Amino acid sequence: MRKVIPFLVLSLCLTTTAAFAGDAEKLPKKKQTTQGLYLTSNEAYELLQTEGDKTLFIDVRTRAEVNFLGMPTIADANIPYMKLSEWYAWDEKKNNFKMELNDQFLPTIKERMAAKGLSENDKIVFICRSGSRSAAAANLMAKAGYKNVYTVVDGYEGDKAKKGPHKGQRVVNGWKNNGLPWSYSLLAKKMYMGDE
């Protein structure tokens, strides 16, 4: 019985990472935002259940990610924050293809806000794979004058396990790992159709 209690405490800590402003300094720098508005995936789901009509929920991952990994069924849209660089340039440091900012991100968000009857004072919730791109997107929106931009700190796939048999795999938390609604079946009206 003693082994169960520490496991439960650890599980609770992992699923509530940075849910409160006091925990913000514990977030990796790349997940921190200028507004300091953070939600776990579970908290985002709860917020959207009660305030979904007054909140824009955007998956900022690439189209390839949502195509092959699915996306939250309650997301209003997929609008990639980053896109592959022209000519698929290689990034030697990261050992993958270079990404660049989607220059249509902000205008497309504005269109989705207007279509839903929302203003720059209403809530926006961004989700990406693990919380880094959503934080960068939140900072961009804050700089553009949007007042209530939240980032889902554990993202769609969650954080990587630091030890154990699943070390390096995204199994710790996140939308999918928490059993929140998602699907591989995508709706065209929610997809970003711009250049990538």
C-alpha cells in the first residue's frame, strides 16, 4: 500500500503542472508566456465545456501533425503557427527540417475570432504538441493586443518521460494521454487551407 500513495502524488503533480500562476516559474522558459495564462489539458477541456462559445480553441500544430496524429474534437480550428521552410531546408542543429513562422497565422486567427463573434478581449486557448509553440503563439497574440491568451502547457501529446521504460516518449500528460476527446477524422471546415 505504501507504494501506491507516492505514485498517486506523483501522478497528481504531473497532471497539474503550471496550472497556477505561482508555478509559472517552474515551467521551462520555452513554455512561459508574457501574459502568464496557463492551463493543463484537463483544465482547458473543463473551460471549453463551460465557456466554449466565448472562447476560441486553436490547435497550432502543422497540418501533417493533425493529419497523422489527430486533433481535439472540440478545437475550433487548426491554424499552424509554424510551417516548413521553403524548399525543405535542413536544420543541422536540430537534425530535422527547418520551420518558420506562418505569416498568415495572425490574420487567420483574426478571421476565426470574427466568425465566432469574439473580440481581442475574449479568451483564446492554444494547444500544440507539448506547450512550446502554443506559448510562442500566445506571445504573438499578446503583442498584437489580445488580452486573454492561454496556452495548454502539457499540449496534445504531453511531456516526455524522464526515466523508466518509456524514457523519451511523450507519455506523461497531455490531451491524448489524459483521455480527452480527439479523433483522426478531421473536418475540412476546421482545417487551415493556406500555403505551407
